[in-house]
Amino acid sequence: MIKAIFFDLDDTLLWDQKSVQEAFITTCKLAEAEFGIDANKLEEAVRHEARELYSSYETYEFTQMIGINPFEGLWGNFLDDEENFKKMAAIVPTYRKEAWIRGLKACGIDNSVFGAKLAEEFPANRRKSPFVYDETFSVLDKLKEDYRLLLLTNGSPDLQNTKLEITPELVPYFEQIIISGAFGRGKPDPTIFEHALEKMQLSKDEAIMVGDNLMTDILGSSRIGMKNVWINRHDKERNEVVPTYEITHLEELYPILDELNKK
């Protein structure tokens, strides 16, 4: 009997990729207007430089474990108490500037002042562009009538809470909100799923995990024998991780839950 549904946040309920994309478009268009360079090419260059830089820092292994991607580093402040977050907070101002300055350089513009300006514009634009999938609220409204809901998200508490602050309607749906950076390990580590079950006082057979990432949401929940649903909206390719169910839209959860609760 399924009593609770554990939801991932980014690209499951919140359309984080679109938010980042929109922030890039708005920011890169400033450079296009100023220097006539192609906004798309600049975005590509900055994304490339950001990945390279991000993986060069001593905090990289920690960000991998907690689940914080390079583009979150371009707008998060990481004002968390933990030692590694303090290191990140010290690194990110330089990281942002460097990513944009190098991206501009790759497009033939050597202008560190303008690069620094774009590094400030991007976080402001990302905060202005929170996107939620069309069906998110209607599905949560329906599910909360019959199920207990928990949010299980990888990331920095400071940044994930910022995302929730700019979409405040989401928070009241959840009995518990668990953020990997506060727990100390991220999905797919089995201990964070066990912690979530403990918080809800449920067994692994009484909850189901819903998420967009095979390597975190699905792998981690599978490791403790929990059923899971992979939301694959954008036709991603499967890999060796096999979800219990695959859907393309959150409304497809209803028949799955009905079937599970008939057993």
C-alpha cells in the first residue's frame, strides 16, 4: 500500500533547465547588443568554461556528492554553515566572473569589466525566471488528498530554499522537505532515502520516489528496494538503471498509484 510520494524538485516539479536557459538568453543578449556577438554562441562558450572551471576547484568532489551543478554555481550564494559550503561561498564570486570573462574571450571579446557585469546579471535574471511545469500544482492538489508528500532534493540548503522562496506556492504541499546539503549526503546515496522514510515513519514499500534523474532519484531509491517513477519529459535515453515505471507527464502517476493500491 503506497501511503507517501517522494518528489524530486529540479526538473520534476520546477523546470530548472528552462529557468537557467532563460537567464542565459537574457544575459547573453546584453553582450549581443553591446558587441554584436551571437548570444547562442556566448551561452555555449560560458557553459563550457563554467564546466571546466567548476571541475578544477577543490570543492568539486563535494558538489558531486551533494548534487550541485556548475550552473547553480553561477547564481547560488551557498550561505550555509558547513565547511565545504563556506569554501564554495568564497570561490563562487571569482568563478562567476571567470566563466563569463572566458566565455566572452572565446567569442573574441576581451573585456573583463563587461564579463564581471554579466556575472552579476545572470544571478539576477535566474531569480526573476522561476518556471514550474504546467501540471505541477494540479497534480499536487489531487495527490495531497490521498497521500503524504515529501520533497527530496539534492543541493545547497541556501540555494534550494531560494528556489522555494521564489515559488512559495510549492512549500505547503510537503510534510517534509529534505535537502542533501543539510543531510550531508546526496541522492543516489541510499542513506538519504532511508532518512526520508524514517522522517515519515514508513517502510520502503509504503512510499514511491518520483524524479527525472536516473542516476540519482531512480538509482538511489532502487538501492533500498523502493519503487520509483522516472519522469522522462524530454525523451532522454535510458541507461543501465531501470525504473519501476516511466512516464512523460505527472498526470500519468494516477493510474500507477491506483494499480499499486489495488494489490
